[in-house]
Amino acid sequence: MDRRVRWALTPPGRRLLTEGAQRIYDFGSGEHVWDGTWLLVLVSVPESKRDLRHRVRTRLSRAGFGS
């Protein structure tokens, strides 16, 4: 019996991997001059919604925000 397996990324999966690779390989490239302004994001998610807290934290981290 011959079995064949085919895998494919969904569009969101492909986007996630593409953006991740871009962050990794672009890190430190180019000269970025800080203009002296800050962007502060405050998010309040109740402890009872840990899954949502984790998703928000992960997405902000991927967007370049720190803790």
C-alpha cells in the first residue's frame, strides 16, 4: 500500500512564518535613528481570561513591544 502525505500552510501560517523570518533576518540591519518619541500600549485583560492574555502578550511581542 502506497501512502502519500501532503502538507500545506494556511495563509495565516504562511504569514506568521514569513513575518517571523523577516524579524529574525532583519534584526540589526540598517540604521534606525530614534526620533525621541515613545509608543506605550496599556492592555487590561482579567486573570480569568488567561488564554486571551497570552495571545495579546504574544502578538504584542511579535510586533516588537516589550513587557
